[in-house]
Amino acid sequence: MTRGRIRARLRRSHLHPFSCLRPNANNNEGPHPLSGPGFSRIVHCNRPDRHLKKPLKYCSNYISTTKYNIVTFLPKALFEQFHRVANFYFLVAAGLSLTAVAPFSPVSMIAPLAFVVGISMLKEALEDWHRFAQDMKVNSRKASVHKGDGVFGYKPWQKIQVGDVVKVEKDQFFPADLLLLSASYDDGVSYVETMNLDGETNLKVKRSLEVTLPLEDDEAFKNFTGIIKCEDPNPSLYTFIGNFEYERQVYPLDPSQILLRDSKLRNTAYVYGVVIFTGFDSKVMQNSTKSPSKRSKIEKKMDKIIYILLSLLLLISSISSIGFAVKIKLQMPDWWYMQPRNPDNDSLYNPDQPSKSGLAHLVTALILYGYLIPISLYVSIEIVKVFQARFINQDIQMYDEESGNTAQARTSNLNEELGQVDTILSDKTGTLTCNQMDFLKCSIAGTAYGVRSSEVELAAAKQMAMDLEEQDTQITNGSRYRKSAHNSWEDSRGGPEIELESVITSKGENDQKPAIKGFSFEDNKLMNGNWLKEPNTEVILLFFRILAICQTAVPELNEETGMFTYEAESPDEAAFLAAAREFGFEFCKRTQSSVFIREKYAHPGQLIEREFKILNLLEFTSQRKRMSVIVRDEDGQILLLCKGADSIIFDRLSKNGRMYETTTAKHLNDYGEVGLRTLALAYKKLDESEYSAWNNEFIKAKTSISADREAMLERVADMMEKDLILVGATAVEDKLQKGVPQCIDKLAQAGLKIWVLTGDKMETAINIGFSCSLLRQGMKQIFITVMNSDAVAQESKQAVKENILMQITNASQMVKLEKDPHAAFALIIDGKTLSYALEDDMKHQFLALAVVCASVICCRVSPKQKALVTRLVKEGTGKTTLAIGDGANDVGMIQEADIGVGISGVEGMQAVMASDFSISQFRFLERLLVVHGHWCYKRIAQMICYFFYKNIAFGLTLFYFEAFTAFSGQSVYNDWYMLLFNVILTSLPVISLGVFEQDVSSEVCLQFPALYQQGPKNLFFDWYRILGWMGNGLYTSLVIFILNIMIFYNQAFRAEGQTADMAAMGATMFSCIICAVNCQIALTMSHFTWIQHLFVWGSVATWYLFLLLFGMLPPYYSEDAHKILVEALGPAPIYWCTILLVTVACILPYLAHISFQRCFNPMDHHIIQEIKYYKKDVKDQHMWRRERSKARQETKIGFTARVDAKIRQLKGKLQKKSSTLILPNRMPSPC
């Protein structure tokens, strides 16, 4: 749309609501007094060169969400690695390995540590590089900037400076915080969408100062200069104080002239602005926090286990050193071959200094027994998590065709946390909804129109049909009278079933028509002029005119289609205008004082353009909850047309205007029950004298400059908006994102709690709550609100807090005393009340109430409050929280939560850049948690437990042998065996467990969502299971050592009768360990692929291949292992028998345990595995459905809760009918 066309068409400030924004000419408001700290900002407009040097040099417009940069990467990454207790231990051990008392060569200690730390740092670098790439995507966006001499050119966002004049065009984001200088409208009015900042979908009106209005084109900025003095950078989105010095005059500035970074220009061709705050000084970035380093609960618990193992290490090392000191003191003098009294001998073996020997041996023992601590645990987990993240990224089921985006694991550190989420805190706009309103139904003159069902209705009906079908089977097993009652129940269900069928068919037919944005209405009784055949034609005509006239939108002609589209302040208004157009009442033109409507069917065969003169417009606010327009039609009749919340409109109806109130109220209740947003429409005829008297009062109030001007305007408007006549009601669908209700239902069945935190109005949030089944009919709603603004101003803060605390206490008592087990409560609270409820002396009471409610909705909350609520839930409950949002206003809560998920939608990338995971649609959260979260949690938990098991089994054999050899510090194994144990021989099987293990398939995870609760309940990583695996490791180590000693101590090993030497003994023990731990992991796995078979059995084969090849090396390299397999172990039957016997003995207790558990105390996934194994899900569908229904967590939100409530209602009816059938049989005979 060209600038000239807009300017010629309209001066927006001539409408009353916009003129109210313009300061009165008589109001000689002076500049703000700016002095003292917090008001030091000075901006030289159009002179960015003045801001290149201090003290006026401000931060650049470059933003970064990375954890590292080139300078900080090495020190920060090293700190991240060595604050892990295991890595720190091995760093110390690597240093000690350089000493003379080390039992191993330094290379065998330093090389694994360098490998482990290097891999982990490489992973961190790659993940941070991805964050850097997304930052650059934002920083490289182009903006039109004044380069000088009235010429504008494009410049990357990151190079924009304070003082630059920027030109922003329609539907572009603002690159920094700007002072609005002028706009495409003559009076400097522009429209801004702040959904990315505060979640609100309605457009905000911004206006420039009148003095800068002449700056209307590029050339006008050739000689433009000015100075802005204002507040310093701060996080307040809704306040701004400053002065503008221009042409030797000083003008005060307020928030209505400020355009904030990441908000979007709408309904305005272009604006000019000067940059005030850049980069991290901008208000949106001031609301964000640095990317925190998040660690999963499993990883934190893993540190505690490492501490336990370190304590065990210190204990056995101390025992070993004490034993060595005792041996040196008491037995060394008798060992003549050690020459204890020779002064040239090592002082460490001096019988006169046993304490010195003991301390030296402590260092030896600490290094020798270090294999208790799994050095490769961290790097193996890092590798596994990278593969898990890759599977998440490549999951085709989470690919969004519309945007072309896949799910992205932006950090893999938190994969297992996805399987332990307890509470989800979600934004509303852009996350649950598409921010698209569709006109769906209406009620006119007491008659309901619109046969098309909402998405929520269809999904709920489909779910109910499935559940009632299952109920069928159960009820038909009853007695004869119950069968009879069931038949009557079937009859009663016939209607809904037919209705469901017709709705689906209707929807299918309609899908063949081209979609009309904002209009999904379907009812032939009103379409194509058929409304003329309806009764109450005059009322229907008036209804359509209210839709077309009672608005503040601007029409735009689409030259391709020849249809008008509308730039409205809210999506609701655009939907009403689209509906009016489709009904034949097209809003086509607006002038300074009139709107023009093309009426297609009012006179058959004629297209008449009618003019309605706008006399006054009373705008919609969240306090008024209504909007009115006073117009004069072509006949000279003055009409007040009003639309608003039904509770407000019904209270203002006249006695003779309530003709349709009862039926309309019933329709409104029906619409609300299926989650539609409703408004009531009414009108009032005015005579000339009545209007003139009122208008004089209105002008007097509007031109007042007193402090109570707003109250006066409200009072005058209230005088007019009385004695109305009800016309009808509208029902629009706030289009939920695809699959949102089903996703919420599945998450609720998985036992997750869902909170909605939105900056939107309470009414809107409640409607969405109904739409996605977070709220439902019959749910008891608890509203926690402060008193009205006037009362708050008069009362002290303490009185307000006491009032809120009393509301919370009363609500908690009500929930506590509720005896109905099926009763559900919803807590609804606004931002103003929340600011009190989050204070230290009240927040725990608020949280206690919130956690016992089925759903929680927080409305009108600021970005900071979202973060504070998230922190309260996280710290107060101690359970895992997940925050999900799509805008910059969600960054705080995304970073504060244990897991942050960003929606990669159309509204900027701030949320995604701050997130740990990103998805394209809310519905993908179901698969991310219920499938990938469940798998990742179990994989990591089992993997860590197995790691500790195998290292305890291996490490303790070293201790046993050292004790057996008089605490000599002698290792039974070759250095190369120990080096390869963690790095190669046992690492790949455990990695395959962490990457590929599946207790059940993805389809079964979704069919049995209650399986997810294994994560939040921590069934696979509690202390019982951890200590069980440690005990298993202890048992395995004892069996391996004792059996080997018993078998080889006095037995002939070779054919010639020789016994085994230490090399043969060590190789045999090591072979037993390799076979036992690999057989153990094979028993642990539920799901085998060829890769797992290759890694598990290949590890055993690799050990023998290594032993063969290593033994073939010259003795200088192979030492005592020279040809040990070919000449010593291979030909000895006792070697192979020992391996078989020891391996079976090691795995026998675990095999007995899992057999007993599966038979007598099976877990949920055990039952499902057996059903799938015996194909009962195919052979016995009824049993499979029964098991699925049992696998739901008991929930009070979602479709399931709705359906369950309906079934309870139907069962009640069935019981009543049954009793009426039984009663006649029990009545005595009249004879």
C-alpha cells in the first residue's frame, strides 16, 4: 500500500479514542525534570559519530546468547570439566603418576584423561557454535538506516548505533529501541504488535510528537538533528521518561512514543525512528538473563555416587597403606632376601620408618584402585547424549511441513531430564494458539446459527465415541434389566452419534472450498441472502450491521481478488468484519467521520453502498469489557451499537430489551462449553435531544485536564450504555495450533501438570483454557484477584496483602474440605495479584494452593513474573519443570526452568535462542517427552548403573589381590589390560545401551502414556536400584577373585603339571571380567539391534584378538603376556571351564532377580513386553484396549477428564433407569 493512498484516506487521530491520546492544546505540560542517578542517557539524533567515544559510547547492537567466546572458551570449558569430581580426581592421579611410587606408567593415566576431557570440550564447542550461528542470523538482519544527505541504505542490525535514524516498513521487526519520529499516517499514528514482548495480540497505538510530523520522507532527514535526554537502560517494558530537545524547544517523552526491539510494525506502511537503546541496553534484552549452565538431576546424583566411590577408594587405600606399614614393621626384618638393613635400599622399605612407607603406599593405592572411578563414564554419557540429540533432531514425526523446521536439541546435557518433567509452564499466544480467530457460530434473535463444529468439539466427540464403545462391551455383560437400560442408553446416544457423523461429513465437504481467513461459519440459513427468509429479518439485518460498523479497522482492497481485507486492532475484530463481508455487508471505506458499507442482500438484485456517520466511539478496554459506536444512518436515525462481554451487556439491558435473553444465555453457555470466545451484541435508538445532552457531557469530560479525567469519561460512557436491546451473540474460535488439545490430553494422561502463563487478558486466557480442555464445565474456578484500582489506591499495601492471603487461605480450605473425589479445581490469578502472591511471606501459601489445583492460569503477567513463577515451582516443589514459549517475553521462564523449550514459529528467534530444545508446534512436545524423554531417561539411568557395576567388579579385584600379596602394591593385570578396559573393551556395549535401548516402541509409549511416570518417580535411578547394582558389582568381584584363587592356587595348569603363574592368573581373571560384564549388559537390554550384538559380543572377541596380537609382539613390548593365549591359556581346558563357571555364577543372581520380578511383581513395561511378545495386542484387541485404558494416569484436565465426566453422568442416568426397571418387579401384587 503506497504512502500517498494512506495519507489521502485517513487521519486516525480524528477518531475519538485516538484523539484522546493526543495531548490537549491547552495542556502546557512541561519537560520532565531529569536529574540524579538513572537519567544520564544522552542521544544525539542523526549523529551516531558522536557516540564513538566515551562518555557517550554505548554498547553495540550485537547480541549473543553463547556460553563462551574465543578468549573464555579454554578457561571456562576446563573449569566446567574439572569441577566434575571424577575428572578432578583423575587430574590429581595423573599428576601423581609422574612420581616414583606410581604403580602404572604416566601415559596410562594421562592419555585416557586427555581423551575424555578433549571429547567433552569438543562437544561443548560444537553446541556453542550452533548458538553462535543462530545469533548471527538475528544480528545479520538488514534495516534501512540514514547514511547522510537524505539517503537511506541497508545495514546489518549488529552495526546499528545509538543516534541512527532508522526506517522500518510494515511487518518488520524493530532492530533496537526507537523514538518514533513520524509515520505513514499524517498524524504520526502507527500500530505495533508486541506479542513477542508481552504475549498480547491486540495492536498497540503509538504516536509521534507533533513537532516531528514534517519528517515525512527520506529527504527531510538531510539536516535533522536533535538531542534526547532520558532514563538509563532498565527492564521496564511499560515505562519511559525522557525529554526531546529540538529546534530550541524541549518536549516531554512518554512510552507512547517508544518502539521496542522485537516488536513488529503492523497496519502502517512505514515509520521513522531514532535509536535510543541498542543491544543489551534494549528493554527486551534487559529482561533476559545470561544462558545458565544447566545440569540434570541424574548428573547431580551421579556426583553423589562418585563421592561414595571416592570414599570407598579412600577406605580401601587406607586399609592397604596401614596393612603395608604393618607388614614393613613386623615382617620386613624377617625377609632377609629384601636386605632390610642395607643402607643403600629404598627408604620406603625401611622397617624403622613404617609410617613413611605407609604414606608412600597410600599414593600407590590411590592410583592403583582408581579404576573404581569410571573415567570413561562422562565421555561415554557425552557421546550417548549427542546420538540421542541427533535422533531427536532427525525424528520425522516432529517435522513441521509448513515451516520446514525439525525439532532441535540445542543442548544435549538435558536429554534425560525430558523424561522426568513434573510441571509444564506454557505461554499461550503463539504457543497454544495460532493467533487466528475464526467466526464459527452466532445466535440472533434467540435462534442459534452455525452447524460447523470447532476442532475441540470434533476431537472430544471422537474420543468420547471411542470410550463409549469400550463402555458398551462392559455394560452388555450385565443382567437383563441392565441390557434393557443399555439399549435405552444407546437410543439416547443415537443423536450425538448422528450429529458427530454429520459434522465430520460437513467439515469434509467444506474443506473442498477455498479457505477464508477469519471465517469458518457454515449454515445455509444465513448464507447467500437466505437470511431474508428467516423470521426476525430486521433483527438479523441489525446484527450484520453491528458487525460491520462497530469497529476501528482500516479496509484494504486486494487488487488480485477484488476483495477487501482488514487491518484491525485485534484478530476478533478482523474475524467480525470478514463475517459481515461474507454475509453481504462489506465494510469498504472509512473517512474522517463516516464508514461505508456495501449491502448486497438488503434489496435483492441491488448492491447498495450505505454511509453511516460516526458521531462517537467508546473504545474497548479490559476494564470496560465492551465497545460502542454512536452513528447516524442515512435516514437520520441515531443509533448506539454495542458489543461486549455477555455479563456486562446483560446487566445493561432495558426491560423491553430482554426478549431473547434466556435463549441467548443458553447459547452462550453452549458456546463457552466447547471453548469458543463469545460476545453479546446490543443496540439502542437515540433521539436528537438525548444525544445532544449526552454529547455535551462527553466533550466536557474529554477536554478536561484534571486528574480524574479517565473516571469522568468512564462515568459519561456508562450513562449512555444503558437500556440496551439485545440483538444476539457471536462465537469465534481462537484457533489452537494443530493437535494442541490432543497433546494436552496425552500429557495429562502421562501425569504432567500444566500451567499457562500469559500476558493476555483473563477472559481470553479462560476461553483458551476451555478450548484446550485445561478448563471444563463443572470444574470449580478459584479466582484470586486484588480489589479494584481505586480501592487499592486508598488501602495500604498491607491491607491488600491480607486480603489476598485470606482469599488463598479460604480457597485452600475449600479444596481441603471437598469430599467429591472427582471434583476438580482451577486456579486463575492476574499479574497484579501475582506481584503480591510472589512475595516471600506469601509465595509458599500460594504454591501450596496451586499444586493441589488441576490447572493454573496466570493472566496479565510480565516476563519477569513468568520467570519468578517458574522459579517458585522449581524450587518450591523440588521437581523438574519445563517452560515452553515462542516470544522474547518467554525467555526469562525458559532460562529459569530446568528445561526450556522454544517454539520456532514466525515471531522472532529470541525464545529459540534461549532454549534447550526447540520444536515447531506445541503438539510435538508430546513426542519429545512421552517418547524421547522416556527413552533417554531409562537409557541414561541404566547406563550409569551399569558403569558403576562394571567398575566396582573390576576395581575391587585389584584390592583383593593386593591384600592377598601382603599389600605389596602389585597389580595382577598387565598395564595394557587396564588401559583398554574402560576405553575399548567395555565402552561400546554400554554406549549401544544408551543409544539404542527401548523398553517399548514409540507407538506403545504414546498408547500407554502412564509409562512416562517411571521418570518423575525416578524408578530406574533411585538409591535402591543404585545400591543394588553396586552390590551386584561387589558380588561379581568376590566371585571372580575367590573362584579363580580356589581353582588355580594348587591346581596344575599346564599339561606338564605346572601351576599357573601371575600372568596366566591375571589374564584368566580379566577374561572372566570381560565375559561376565558383557553377558550382564546383554541381560539388561530389552531391545537388540545388529549393532548391539556386534558391540557386545564383538567386545569379547576384541579381547581375545588383542590378547593374540599383543602376545605376538616381541617380549620387550608384550612382557609377561608373550604368546600367553597361544601357548598357555588356549591349550588349558581349565582356563575355558573357569571362564564358563565364573560367568554363570556372576550373572545367576541378576537372572533370578528379574525372573522373580517378572513373575510376581512385574513393572508396567514388563507386562506390555509380554503382551507384544505373545502378540496378544493383535489376537485379543479387547484386552489390549483394557490395558491401554488402565495405563492412563488419573487426570482432571484434558479430553479424557471431559469424557470421564460424561461417562459418569451417563452411568448415573443408567443407574436411575435400572432402578425404575427393578422397582415394578419388587412392588407387591394388588391381589
